[in-house]
Amino acid sequence: MKKFIVLLALAASCIACSKEGLLPWGRQNSGEEELSHDMIVLGEQLQDPYSVDNMTKALERVAPAGAGRTTLDPTDFYVRFLPSDDSQLQTLMDKGLELLDHPLDYRIVKDGDWYHDPSIPEGSITWQYAVVPVGFEFPKGIRYERLDDCYIAEHDPGTKSDGIDWDAVELEAFRMTGNLDMMSPATKDGEEKTSGQPQGRISIVDPQFDEEPIGVKGVKVCCNVFVKVGTCYTDEEGYYKMSRSFQSKVRYRLMFQNVKGFCQGLNLILVPASMSALGKHSHEGLNLTVDGNSDSRLFMRCVVNNAGYDYFQEAQAPGSSYTVPPKDFRIWNLGFWGGEMPLFMHHGTIIETYDPISSALGEYTPLLKILPPDVVLGQKGNDSYASIYATALHAFAHGGHFSLAGKEWWGNYAEYMLKSLIGSSVHSPHGSRGDDGSNYCEIAEVFAFYCQSVLYRMHYKESSAMFGTEYWFTPQLLMYLDERGLGIDKLAALFTADVTDMETLHNKLLSFYPAFKVVINEAFIRYGEQ
């Protein structure tokens, strides 16, 4: 898979071939165990205290009478799936499963952001581990293995009135299986039992916006101990609270799948939603503030997350002029490349038949079909919240435009981008004015840079930034109209599939807004073809 990323980088010509291009920020301190943002390193397999056998034995020791119970029936199955492609993976996610790419019953020697089973070839989706209720209907055609039968007391309605201290049973199960070190100190030392729902705040520093940290918005927080898994989303201020209680130390992760319906998905392997490991912490919760000294990938993902949340929030507001990107909008983040490729392969844009890209990627071309992206977003050289935020806004603006223009329109632009990257003299996805297909590029980029500028100014109230003015196209044309009364509320809806070049846009503006004829003509005279 690393080879594939390098080849994709070569196709873009500007992408570096190693991780040395990553921004030199520090890494989070885990406290107890080594924490990285690379591949998880597993130790030995552990006994799962939540297995039916172990919970039954623990119940016999804690409550010999067992309130009339002699056996426990499983509430859940611990399973793993091996989806063959993106559609099978999507089927599992559509069933509401919380999928993890690593086994849940192994000691983690070195925590990290991802895991790939050594028995699975590079370029294939690795095993996906999940805990499913006993009544789960396994989808046909997707390979799976049932690893264990589990008993999680909270999933058994009968425990609410049976008079059994299930926290004590759980503690005994941890003791019996040799996992007592995972329990909170008060619990294992015999003091008053403590259990609670993990809660806290995930925040990030944006010094150009506020002196105080702001929330990481709508991101999924995932925590687990063995097969006991809890997830929830942060609110606009970054606060979260799990619905599930724990009394043991909990392993925390951020899953960059946003409540608004988009995800970020590139960790050296292809995954639909990237994870950032936060390490093992108290069952009471974790507060985390991300800043410029945090791991570069964690920082980048949090900023892109917030930009996407802000874009969706604006687009979903009543009467908004912005268009929401397509469902399950997917971004790949590359910290070692400066540029973007809004290919929208995940949403049906067909590019695999274009010879130059097949020629460049060779045998790796099919990998684009496994978990195809919508936008490949490069952040090289962006070392601040504001600069990453700006480029991410641009990507989400493309998402809104795609929803308006459709995949056939976008297919023309995607082909032009790849042709420019591989075959043009400038080796840029934007190519040059007059190149075959440059009309699609001009429309897409003029609109995206304009939206980026407007949204950036909304966030940073004192800013007058205008992005994209260094290219051969001129997004300042739309800002010129904006400043004279033709704002985003009037412009956004015009960028549908029929607008394929600037002349068409000019005529459509005149048709829709004849009262602005003089201003419109002035804009095209000033910022027309240079």
C-alpha cells in the first residue's frame, strides 16, 4: 500500500516519496504505554473477561445463588468480517456496526492509528472486528468468523431487577482472567466501587480565531476495553459523554467520521474513516487539547473536521445558498503533498479507463476501486490552523458544486485534472488556459475559491483574504460581483450542469439578474480572459 501512495504521488509530480515531508510536530504522551500514530503493535492474546464462560464463573463466585441463574446466555457475539471491497464495507457500516481494524482481545504493546493483519495482502481491506447482538442478521456474501460468545450485563434487560451486583461480577471476571491491572485503582484495591460514563472535551487551538481553545465539532469518540465498546459524537463545543458505563481503564480513539456525514480516510492504508489513537485513560473520561505541538496528522484531521462541520452547518441552515456535499463524502489527507484532486471517484466519477493514469499506476490502479476518495487533499506547507482550514473549505466547496453539477459534468473535470497532472508541461491539476477541458477547471475552481474566501471571512471576521488569485483563472470575478450586491445567495445556485464555461456563466448571470447588467459586464471585462 505504501508503494501505491508513492505512485499516486508521482502522478501528481509534486508529492514527496517519504514521510520526511510531514510537518515536524510532536506526539502525544500516552503515560503508560508507547503511543504512536503509526501501525498498532500487538502482544499476546488475553483472556476476555466478558466471554460467557468467564462471566458465568465470576457470577458463581460473587453470587453463588446467582438469583436463580445457573448459566448465562450470550448477549453479543465477537466477530470479524473480511469485506472484499468498498461496497461490502459500506454494507456493514450501513448496519450500524462499529468496526475496528484490530483484534480486541490482544495486549497492545504500542498503540497507533491503524492495523493491518499480516495474513491479508497489502492493497486489500484487512479484517474488521465488531461486537454484534445475538440477533444480528449477517449479510450474505461477506466473509465473517465468530470468535467468541460474550455476556455484557448492560445488554441483558433482566439485570435491571435481579438484585445482582454486576459491577462486582465484572471485577471478579477481570481478576480471574489476569486483567486486574486494567481496573481503576479504587475498584481493584477494594475501596468504594467506581464506575461511570466517560465524558470530557476534545478541543483545539485556533489562535487567529480565539485565545481559548475551541471544540473539535461532531467528531466520533470511540472507547473500549476488550469487547465492551462505546461511541458518541462531540457537540459544537467539543464535549462528549458515552452512554455506556465502564469501571476499568479505557482505550480512547478519535474516529474521523463526522456526525454531519463525511469522513477522512487515509492512514498509510486505505480506510473509510481514519483513527487517531489517544491511549489508555480513566473510565471517568479524557480531556484533550490539540495544538501545534500535537501529532501533525491528529492536528490536520481535527482542523479538516472542523472546516467540514462548519461548511455543512452553513449549508444545512434554513434558506442557505450553499449546497450540501453528497452523502458519505470522503476525503484523503496527505501531509506531504501540496495540492488537491477532487476526483469524486467514490461517488461515481469514472476515470480508470483513462490511459495515462493506468500507465502511471500500473498494477496499483485497481486499488483506487477498493476505497475510492472524493477529494485527495494535500496540506504540505500548511502549518497553522487557519491555512489548513482554508484548504479544507475549498474541498467542501467542491463537494457542494458536485451535488449541483453531477458526476457526468465532474467526469470531464476529473479527466482534465489527470491529463494535466501527467501529460501537461506544467504538471499541475489546473493545467493552463486553453488546454482541452480547461473550461471545466475554470468554472470549478473559480466557484470553489470564491466559496472558500466567503466562508473563511465568515470564520475570521477581520480577514479580507481572497484565495486563488495566483492562478490563470480569476475567482476575484465573483468576489467583485459579491461586493456589488450579487452575493453567494444569488450566485451559488447558478453553478449547475449547464454551466460549462465562463461565457455560459456570463449569459446565465445576465438572464437571471438583468438589473445587474452593468456590474456583470464590468466584472467580465475586468476579470475575463487575461
